[in-house]
Amino acid sequence: MVQVQAQAPTSTLLLLSLTLSSTLSTAEPARVLNRNFADPAIIQTPDGWYAFATTSGDINVQVAHSSDFDSWGYLDDHDALPGPFPAWVASDPQPWAPDVFQRDDGQYVMYYSAIPRADSRRHCLGVAISSAIEGPYTAVDGDGDGDEAWACPLSQGGAIDASGFRDDDGTLYIAYKVDGSALNTDDENYHPTPLVLQEVADNGYSKVGDAVTLIDRDESDGPLVEAPSIVKADGFYYLLYSSHMFNSPDYDSKYATAPSVAGPWTRRGRVVAPGDSSDVGPLSGPGGADVSADGTKFVFHANINNQDPSGGRAMYATRVSLEGGNVTFVNES
């Protein structure tokens, strides 16, 4: 996700209730939010770290905060995207996988996916703006008025999992998934699920040129690839992504590297896989990952019950090193 200097939030942190404290003293991931907090995306501010997550209960976009990346608190009863939603969004929006970054003018931009009125079986991407990191965020679109989805290729299954990236020259990009897996009806005729890259203007949402494909699923990925997150470190571009279905035991987090943001991308392997160790035991369904813009912090979700997502997906965190095209979990420095 994009991470830039932020202003202090306008609301207090009295809303926080600490759900779990964990010291990241080893290289293995730690469960830092012991509640349903799926598809986490992180951003650093002068006030510490914020994480945003998929809808849960009656909260459209969940928020958590940490002053040190070790101990995390959940913002009780706080919804970063409370609505009203624009005309293209269905009455039950079910927002997934939000991502937040800050523009040069200090405004925060949120990307989210929601169910469109045109097809309740799909999700499409929307954009929202706020002057405060924790919101509330107000919807806009490519023309700035919020009447249309930012990306909505319904014939290809829709679009989800938007994530921002700012390159060294200041150019802004949004990576997202064309959700062909929403069209799948059996286990033999999987549809394409390309991860694509769209350049955007300084406002964070006006498109510049056409989107380009980064990677697409292959047989080793099962039915899909999803949840892209891009970062640059040590002369390489790193693309983090998940494969397999979130509700399958094979869901994981993989990565690829490239010499430029548009590729070509070379698959490198898994970052975290089912059965890998954590501070609460072997991981189940570890995916939906995000990496900080400086390439040192890594979060993802995994099943709370260590079996399947029926009990919710908790947030895990660790520190990473990106060097020489490799991703390695490291101890706290």
C-alpha cells in the first residue's frame, strides 16, 4: 500500500479497546488482533500504525491502531466508511479489502470494493476521501462525484482488492484483481483472475492510460490469484499476492519480483503458507497480506480456529526483510 507522511488524527483514541497484546520478539508471525479482521491493510502515521479491514457485523470498514506495531487496539463501534454509499452500490454493500493512503495535499484516499446494484453476485471498486486517517470517508469516482464505480468489469467477474503504490518518481499506481473467480462454477473451468496495474493522477483516482496485467493465475494457484500489494526495496519491485480460495486449506501468500513496476514479473514462491508456525500454533489459511511502503512490516489474516474461516480471520503481524529479491521474516531490530 502507499505510505506517506500523515497528519495527526482529529479524533481521540478513547474509542480503542485493546484486544490482544503481543511482542514481536521472534521471526514467527504473532496474532495481534484476536477477532475477525480480514484482508488487513496498514499505513504508518506520526501517531503510529493504522490497519483497515473487510466488513464485519454492522461495520463496513474496520479500523485498528498501534503506536509501535507490537500491541494493537481495535476501534470499537467505529466505521471508517459509514455511508451513505453512492448510487452504484447495493443496499447491502458488504465492503471488502479496503486500502488507504495519503495524498500530497494531506487528504486520505480509500479504495474499497462493494456489491453493485447492477449485479449482486459481484463486487466492484469504489473510492472515498477523508481529511482524517480514521474517517469518515466520503465516496467519489473517476469524475469526482461518486455516481459510478471506479472499476466495474462485470462481464469479467467484477473487481476487488485494490492497493496503492507510489514509485520513486512519485507516480501513483493502483493494483487490483479482476475477479474472474466470481464466474467459476466448477473445478475444471477456472476463469482468468489477472492482477492489473492502473496509473492514477495525483488526486489518487483519475486514471492515466490503460491498465496493464501484472500476473494471472496458473495451475499452481488453483482457481485464483488475488490481494496484490506492491513495494520497492533493494532495487527490486515486490508483488505480494494470495492464491487458492480463502476458505480452502491451501490459501497462502506468495510473491513475485520485477525490474520495473510493469514487469516482467518472476514468481519467487511463498511468503507464508498453511502449517507455518506462529505464536499461537500452525497457521490455517494465511493470506490477504499487505506490506508497509518501507518494506519492513508485514500483516495478513489467518483462521482464528486454525481450521477454517467459520470462526473469523484474525490479523497477524511480523517484520520482514526484502533483500536481493527475497522476502524473509526477521526478529525485531
